[in-house]
Amino acid sequence: MSASITELLGNDADYLLNHQSQTIPQDRLHVPGANYLERVVCGSDRNQRVINSLSRIFGHGRLAGTGYVSILPVDQGIEHSAGASFAPNPDYFDPEGIVRLAIEGGCNAVASTIGVLGAVSRKFAHRIPFLVKINHNELLSYPNSYDQVMFTSVDRAYDLGAVAIGATIYFGSEESRRQIVEVAAAFERAHELGMATVLWCYLRNPAFKKDQDYHTSADLTGQANHLGVTLQADIIKQKLPTNNGGYNAVQFGKTSTLVYDRLTTDHPIDLCRYQVANCYMGRAGLINSGGASSGASDLAEAVKTAVINKRAGGTGLISGRKAFQRPVAEGIELLNRIQDVYLDETITVA
């Protein structure tokens, strides 16, 4: 194992690297691997063009052929404002800087807005898989309603050469049922055209904040994942779980005591494994988000998240702000360190 990985994990190294899950056995999961598409996806109803698109994603970058993915997502110019996102490194106001970072960082794909990817599509769409995010929550409307609205069409994403589309649903919000209908139709159209689908399965509801913030509880995010794969997302993006017991705290909906007594523990790998289980036991890949940039600790946090995701049975990491809100060389190094976790064969599924 790379000494740098254990050094970055620090006091958590033994806790994370030697944990053996006693919840859902790893042999019950459809774990990533070199033959993941043939073993899992080819038995589904996805047409050959979708499989070809997934093959482009899984076959690109430093993780090509491993069954794992490292994706650079940069839609924060809409979600958080361009100033908040790109002021730390103004070069990324230019879409070319975003795509070049993904290429030079060895990523499987670059995910961004129709504007960003459309601005440079003829120059780069053949060099790295494009994932067009088709809906967004813009933060200029006041007061903000935390709604996701369509910014483009599936056909437009297809025309510029994208191999996949991405969308967000704010499960639990007042607007979620409309978003479900919109995204279901978009994903169906994307599959017809041969594009893969990625769903950001996020939670939004003030009632999910009680004694803790249960927007990232394993049980509630797990259910969001389960709704996402029901919509036929090929890949699920989810925040890493930070707690559990959201159903019990909110006192709404239905669950089982077995979720807490048998299928999960307090260990972060076991909590993430419950997210994987809700992705049809890994038939749809789970990628966890890298989270906000917090400065000097970004590299250690990114590596820790990657270790948890991989050992839980996940498919990779989708990390943006930690990479692009710093000098280019440092951003590339961070992406490569994340990828090193997935390339390290001594880091196994727990």
C-alpha cells in the first residue's frame, strides 16, 4: 500500500483499512471490477449504445479498465454562484480550464453545464467523455426555493457529443414529485439516444434537521438512492453518510429495526455500504461526492472518502471544489491521489 495513503489517513488508518464488515457480506454485492459491464450491465435492458457510452466512461483516464470512476464535476457556477466558485482561481471562469483539469487530472469524465461543455465541445468532446448536467438550482432568485429546474434538453446534450446526462432530484422537498416526473422522462429519452444517466440523489427538507442534520443519514440517503435506481439511473451520486436513524428522528415514513440492528453499524464503511445496497446491491454504481473545499485538509478528506467508498463497495468519487479551487498542479495532484486509492489493489472491499 502507498505510504502516502496511510499517512493521509493518520489515526484513522487502521480503523478504515482493516475494518471487516459484518452487516451485508461483500459477496452479496455487485462489486466494481474490470468485467463490471459484462457481468452486471449487459444483462439489463440497456441498449448497446448505452453500454458503449458507459464503456467510454469506464474505459477513460487513469482508472480505465478497473470498474471505478473519478469524475470532475463543475456546475457550481450556477449552484453556488460563479464568484463563490471561481474567485479562488479565476482561470476556471473559462470552460476550457475546467475540461483541461479533468483531462490532465486523469479523470474518467467531466461533468458540467450545457454552457460550459457546449463552449468547447468541438475541441474536447472526443478527448474526454462529457456528462451534461441538465437541471440546476440557481441561487439568484430570492428567496431561494431549493428547486431544480431544467436548463437544457436531452437532445441538445446529445447533439454536442455528450455520452451521459446528469440531473439532481431534491428528494423530500415540496418540488420533488415534479422533479421525479421530469427526470424520469429525461432519463428515458437519454437511454433511447444511447446516453448513460447519472442522478444526484440529494435530500432537502427543513424537517430533516432535528438533534442532528439527517440530510446525510444512511437510512434516508439510502432510500433516496433506491428511488434513483428505480428511475433507471446508471450511476448514483450521493453524499457520504455522516449519521443514521433519520427515519426515527423525523418520525415519518416506514423502515425496519433490522436496518439499524443488522444492516448497519456506526462504522462509516457500513453506513456507506447501506447506500450501496440501496443501489440494487451495486447494480448501479455509487459515487460519493467530495464535498466543499476546506483548505489544507482537503487532500486527507478526499482520500478518506475514497477509502470509505471503495471498501463499502462503491464505484468511485466525484470531486470538484477540492480540485478546482486551488492551483492547477495541486488540483491534479488531489485528483490523482483519489485515483491512487482505487488503483491500490491492497485496499479491498470490506
